[in-house]
Amino acid sequence: MAAMGTERLSVQCSAVTAMAIYGLWVINKADGLPHLTSNEYLVLAGTLHGIHAITSRLSPTGSSSGAHVISGETFKMNILLTATGTKFVLLTSLVEPTADSVLQKVYEIYADAVMKNPFHTPEMPIRSEGFDSRITALLDADPVQALPKDEQDASVVKASHTAHRQGQVYAGSSSHGKNLGASFPPLPHKSTTALHKYNSEQDEIEEGAEEGMGEMEGEDDKYASIIIFTVPFTNFAESMAEMLAMLQEFQKRKASKTSARSIAFQNQKSALFGVARENAKRAIRDGAAAIEQARATISEFKAQEVSQEGTLVSLKALFESQDDCVHSLLDNLNGVIEDLSHRRAKQIDEASAMLEAQALERERSRKRLVERARKNIEENLEHQKSIPKLFQPITVGDVTLAHRVVLAPLTRCRANSQHVHGDLAVEYYSQRASVPGTLLITEATYIAPQSVGHFLGPTIPGVWSDEQVAAWKRVVDAVHAKGSYIFLQIWALGRGAELDELKKENPEFRYVAPSAIPVKNKPTPEALTIAEIKEYVQLYAKAASNGIHRAGFDGIEIHGANGYLVDQFTQDVSNQRTDEYGGSIENRCRFALEVVEAVSKEVGVKKTAIRLSPWSNFQDMRMKDPIPTFSYLVTRLRELYPDLAYLHVVEPGVAGGWDGERGENDSNDFIRDLWLPRPLISAGRYTRETAIARAEKTGELIAFGRRFISNPDLPLRLRENLPLTPWSRDGYYVPEEPRSKVVFVRGRGDAAALNLHRPKTAGSAAIQPRNMSSEALNDVPKLFQPVRVGNLTLGHRIVLAPLTRCRADKGHIPNELMGTYYTQRASTPGTLLISESALIAPRAGGLLSQEQNPHVPGIWTEEQIKGWKAIVDAVHAKGSFMYLQVVAMGRAAQSEALRNANSELPYVAPSAIALQGSADTPRALTIAEIKEYVELFAQAASNAVHGAGFDGVEIHGANGYLVDQFIQDTSNQRTDEYGGSIENRCRFVFEVVAAVGKAIGFERTALRLSPWSTFQNMRMTDPIPTFAYLVTTLSDKHPDLAYLHLIEPGILGNCDSAIGSTDSNDFIRNIWLPRPLVSSGRFTRETAIERAEATGELIAFGRLFISNPDLPHRLRKDLPLAKWDRSLFYVPEKPEGYIDYPFVHETTAAEA
């Protein structure tokens, strides 16, 4: 390698600490700048590699170039070595110093890192031109200050830029505004600056450089010395002073002892080589010993191998000698296996045959029972068939009527001059609602002020003002309280108005009609404009909205008959328009169809109906041939609105409120052919006999007018075939007069008995109108009277209690067997059934045993919802109603049954308190899990009402199940917001009620409680404070809750127990009544009647309803009751003890 001269070395390094600087200084004999031989360069390279090795050792990338990040800190080190004469300056710049604690690590690894491979030669820095002139000031300066503040930065940076352009790695100081010495932080003082020349303490350093120095032998005498500086800085100035002192001492020694140093060097080198030779010999000796040891080991292994070969031969012989024995054993084993297989196959065949026989017998038994149940149902149906269809239930829109006798719309003129009804209307309609399940259609009601003008004066009601709506709401509430339903008929008069009466309402009102065609003896109306027609459509819709959404009517009937506005558009005798609302049949029917569309959009199709009179000549109506027009209209209604609540047709021969002539060919059969089997109401001169005949033939409902006026309990009279009171027309339209000359029938009786209650004179009534409702029901116990529950009107107050029966299919799926069971118990129309407990989710299960749990129904899957819907539809078809009880087990679960369904399901409760006798202790629910359970209850309720069609949901908060566990302190010892105080323990039930009510409506939400039950280790020392708070809060927050269900004291789950002397639910009655309250627990007919009479409560029966599917009928008639069989209560899949209990007519037939 060619010799190179240099005046300074620049090395860029990176490390994790303020490292000590290792410098090499080569001093030539000649004065001036030093010159290096190639051998000297090798030694220099070794030293430089020492620095490189340290930085590589401490760098994660193993590179010494550039900047590195270690523990989040970056460091850059610049080393400048230069000398002239006896002066020496070391310039260093440190960027972002690290913590001092790392410095010691640098010292510890130095000996291992510096000289391990000293001859890795990095590229030699190139000397920069003009360096002398730029560095002179630095060399002459005080070593401490190095450079003036205003020059140091520029000088060093300029040198850096120059060096960079020439390929050097050079970095100037980053300590802007500071002198070079100030860049160094104080470092731990492990040792002072020292000068070492092949000192024995630096053996590892010298060994690293030895090879390079050896190559210097034979070179000329230019070589002077190698000095290694180890500088652990404590203070820059102090270190510089020490280094300069050492350098001066070294130069003196150099001048006087050059030959001595050479000799010393040779001696040292010889010593070093001697040590190396001894080390090599020692290594050779150790190696030879190792080889001999290896040879001995190999010989031993060979001996072992020979021994193992002998052993293998022996084993082989042994195996061969035993081979026959093994074959013999295998043959014997095969024989045994074959024999066992034959025996097993025979046993399997025998068991299979036995199982098949048992399954066949079970199937035969099941078929027999199903056939028996089918016959029971058929006989029940036959029994119902003996009841004329006129008195059988029917669904109209979204209400189920108890019979098909309807109050026709009848103008009575009892409103005041502001078209507002008063007490007379409330009494009148509630009287005619006295037979539960009756449909009433109101008198025609004005939709707006401009629609008025009837010749009977201003006492016809309206439904556009707040006062009118409020008055109608009182009527509706009174009807609903009787267990009946009411539709509002809305109308506009058109040319049917009297001009004088219209102008009395408002002189500015126009007298209008579809066309300018007058009714005989009346002024000529003005034809409506298109804009006015559109306005009338919206007025009908607004009136319908007021009726349904504000007054609470069950539906709206559009008056499209008898020559009023809608009828005027429909028929060509009153409509001769030439635009889109006249001319063709389609155009003449456009207005009626637009009104139906607007009303149905506002209130729902199932709450919308329309009345038509194709054959009436009232008010100059009746086309030459009505059939084409009305056939088109009814066909379009059927196509566009198949779910219309009903179609109402006036029979031929009726002209408004009078009878007229009926043409030979006049018949509504063409409409029946188009509309049936959809609900159809027919009105006009029907008698009991013709009404029964019509209903039997077509299933129609029959509307009665004049007979209903004089017989407010007409459905009862017709059903029992009792005499009817004749009407008197002179009292029909007398404003504000209560005269109705009517009387109620108080039972079956006969004509003689009925005469006792008939008017003594033409001008008086046996019963005052305001007392007629209560008088009519005086002889009927309140238990059998209607009651409003939520948004339902029940026919009586006898309720099927929730009863676990375990008859669902595996997978918790309701089935046909369950459908038969519930349908049987819905046979008395207007009955409320509460289903058995339905699990809200898989994790909420574990009821009863492993065998029974899968047969408890659920309400979380589509298949379960579908199964329930079939049951609910069947119950509704019977005219009854059904709530679903939803439950979660909590600690009441059988853990084996729960985990048998899914081993991952957790056994949880409000607190880790086990049931007595249970081997398992539940885990306390987390807050997150509690919130999940609240949502599970809400989702189950939504599935029930919106998916399966239930009328409502009862939350099971009784008998020690999850909700009850949160309420009572015997099972809830939490210390967070769900435990401790009464308020906290009731928090869960309030959240569940709120979530369920939000999902389905509070009028469909109910809750069951059992304050006194000890079932499943429940019953607090004093339940009254907790349950009083709970019920009070419910009454405040949710007064419109469908009902509250209480279990009476003395009921232990499904068994009876002793009643404490002070145990009573009266404290809850005092809080909750008169809101709907259901009570259950050991009631008899007598105690149920007594309780209902005292408080108006509903009474839930369980075991009596199991064995008496027609229990409401038996209790009402006071007929004998069948006894239940407890052993068959919870038998999965079996129909015995489930659907084979007889109806009373079956019992009577059997006894006969």
C-alpha cells in the first residue's frame, strides 16, 4: 500500500453515550507534518477499526457510518487529530448527549471490541487542500477555548463542507454559539487521562495491533512510535492540559531514547511472540490430548456397537421363537372378536326390534290420543255449529267480534249546535255496547264546517274541532269499557245539504256538488273545482285521523251511500262532469277511490271501510243500471285494498231511514260474488230469521238500525230469541231529548217476564236511560263482565294462568300439539290466555331436568316464532286473546340441563348465592351481562308481538326467577348500582319493563310478581317496603301498563303452602287499583266471584283450566269441574293429560 501523509483524521461515529475518544498519534522524526508508511497505516487502520468496532457493537444496525437511534437518542461524534511541533489539539463535537450511566458500558466492552479485527481497513480520509491556513488559528488558540465564538461555527462548518465535497466523512460542531470544550458533559471519573505504551494493563489492545506492528520489521527508521490515548473525559480543559503534558514528555523521551525505544520494542515484541509461541504450543498440546481422547471415545463406541449387534441377534431369535405364539394369540383373538361381534349384532337386532315395537306402540298410542283430541275438537266444532253463525265470532280489520250483529249508522240529532256530543250520546252508545264484542257504527259525522247543512239542523255531530273530538273520545271509552268496538262514519253532504242550514254555519260557504244538478225542490248547486275536490279528499283524511288517533275509534267508515257527496260522484244521475272526475265509470269512481286511499294511508287499511247503496233512490239517486259502475268500484277496492276492514252495502228497498220499493231484479249478489269471503256487512229490513239465514249462507255481518234503537241489548235478544221492543219513529230526530222508549232484558225469561219491564205508557220507560247500562248487568257477576286490558276488551275476567307443560318439540319449538291445547282453552270468545314461560335466549334456559328443558318453548329463533304464530292465529280465530310470558332462569336453572344444551353457557345470577341443596354456585353477573339481559328481554318481546302476533307480553318477575332474584335481598347481595338499597334492587326490573315497553308499547306490557312466595329460597323478612316501592314507581312511570299480575300468598310454585297470618297483597291493591290487576292462586268459583265483585280484578286459573278447557263457560253456568292429574303435568311430547280433557258438552253426552 502506498504511503500517505496526513495532518488530521476525521471520523464520524455513532454511539449511545458520551464515549471516551480513542486517538492514534504518529510522530515522525522529521519536523513538519507526519508521513505514514504502509505498515504504519495498517496500525492506524487497526485503531480506527477499534472505534468502528465499538460503534458497530452498540448500534442495532451494525454500521458505524451515519447517525443511529439507540433507546430513542441519536449521537454523532467527530474526531479531529492534528499536531505541529509540540502542540496537540483534539477537537470534538457531541450532538444530543446521552445519560452518563451508559459510559461505563463503553469501557467494559472496549477491550473486547477495539482490536478483535484490527485489519478491517476502512477507506482512508483524503486530506483537504488548504487545510493549513484554515486550521492555523485553531492550532495557535488556547486549547480550552479552541475558537472564538464568532468564528468557530463558520470555520468548522466550512471545513465540513469542503471535506464533504472531497469525499471525506466530516461533521462540524452542532453546538452553535458554544465553545468546543463546552460541548462535553461531565463524565464519571473512572480513571484520569493516561499514556500507555504497550503497558501490561493493555494486553488486549496490544494483541489487536500486534500483527500490524510485526509487519513493520525491516522498514526504514522513519517509524518513531505509536501512542494510544484513552480519554474518559471529566473536563475538557483538564484533559487537554494532561494530554499536552504527556505529549511534551513523550517528545523529550523520543529525542533521547530512540534507540532504547527500538530495543525495548524488540524486547517487547520478542516477549509478545514468546507468549504467542507458548500459547500456540499449549494449544497444540491441548489439541493432541483432545484427539487422543476422541480416539478413545471412538474405540469405546465401536465396542458398544459390537455388543449391541449381539443383543440384536439375540432379540431377533427371541422374536422369531415367539412368532408362532403371537400368530396363535391373534387367531384366538380374532375368534373371540368374531364371536363377540355375532353376539353384539344379535343384541343390537333384538334391541332394535324392541325399540321399533315400542316406537310403534307409542305412535299408535299417540295417534289414538291425537284422534281422540281431533274428535273432541270436531265435536266442539259441531257443538259450535249448532250455534247460528250470526252469533259466532268473526275478525273485522284488526278486531275480533264476538258475534255478527252490528249497530247500523243512525242519525239521531242529539249533539249541540256546535256539533258536539254530550252525555246522551255516551249513554246511548254504551247501552248498545252492553253485549261484549258488539260492533257499533256511529251516526254520520261531518268532516268539516263546509260539509254540513242537513235538513235536521245543526245537532248532527262533527269531528274537526277539539271539543268534538273530546266528546267522541268519551263515547269511545264508554263503549270499550263494555267490551265492544266502535267505527266512526264520516260524510260530506254535497247537494244533499239544505242551503239555509249551510249558510247558517257560514254565509260564505258555497253550495256545491260534483255537477250543477239539483235535488228535486232544492236550489241548483255549483260544480266543485278540481282544487276543491282535492281539498275534500284531504278533509276526509283529516277527519279519519281525528277519529282514530285522537278519539280512539277502532275504525272509520266512509259514507259512500244514500246520495251524499261520495255517492254523488259515483253515479251518473248526479255527475255529468267532463273532466277526470266524470263521464266514464273509471272517472266517476275516481273520487271514492281517492278518498279510500287518503283515509287508509292516514289510519291503515284494516281500519278503513266504506258504505255503498247501489239500489237506493233516496235523494234522486239510482242509476238505470248500477251493476257496471258498482262492479268496477268493488273490483278496484278488492284489488287495491284486499285488507279493507269491511264493505258495507245497503240492501235494495231501503231509502235512507225509510223503506221503499224493491225491484224484482234488485240484488247485491253481484257485490257478494266480487267481495266475499272478505268481511261484508249488509243492512236493510233484516229480521232475526233472515239475518240468521244470510249469515249461515255467506258469513256476512248484519247491521240493524231501528231494532237496535228500541232494543239496546239486541244481540242478546236475538241470540236467546227473546221478544223485541218495537221502535217509535217520532223519537228518532228529537234534538237533546233522551226519549228512546227502550228496555233491557235481564236474562232468558219469556214474554210474560219481559212484559214486566216494558213501558207502562207510551211516554215513559221502565228504566231511566242513564241507569240502563248498570241495570242491564246487575244480575251478571262482575267476573263474567267485560273488562279493558291494555288495548283489548275481554269478554270476561277469567284468565288462563301461565303453566309450564313441556310439550314443545326439541329445540324449544312450539308445535301443533301446543296449538290444540291453547285453542281448546280459547273456545270461549273474549278469553285472555297467558302462555307458559318462554325462554328469551339459550343462556336463559335450564328449566327443570335435562330431559324436560329442551321441551320448554323459546322465542329467539325464526322456527320458534313461526311455531308460536300458528298458535296465536288459532287463538285469535276463536275470538280470544293471548299474551306471551317471557322468562330467564338465573340461579333457578338446573346447571346440568343448561350445560347439556351448551357447555359454554354460564350459570349466573345477580349474586353468587346458591340454591339450597344445589352443588353449584352461580357466578355473579357483570354489569355488561346485565345490560345484555335487558336487551334480550326486549328482543324476545319484539319477536312475540311483531313476529308471532301476540297481543302482549308478560314479564315473569315472580317465583324466584332472574327478575325476582334481582328484586329480593335473599338472592341479591350486590354492592353496585344493582344491589343494596331497595332502589338499586328494583333497577333491573324497571330497566326490563322500560325496554319491553319501548319495543312493543306499554299498553301491551305486563309484569308478574310474587311478594310472599318461598319457592326457590325466596321471600324476604318483610316484602312490603320493596314491593310497595316497586309498584308505586310502576304506577307513576307506566300508568298505562296492560296489567299487573300477582300471585296470592300460599302458592309455592305449582304447589300450595301455608299462608301467614299477615300475608296479603292488599297493600299492592291499594297502590295499583283501579288499573287492571290479575290475581292467581287457589281461587274457586265462589272466591273468584267475590274478589271480582269487591275489586274488579281478573282471576287467573291454572290447574282448573288444565282439566277444564271450557272453564269460563263452566264457571258462568256453575257446571261441574273435572279434576286434574298432576302426574301428567310435565311429560314431554305426550298428549295425555294435555289435550284429552273433555268439554262440558262431551261430558253431558257421555253421561247421557
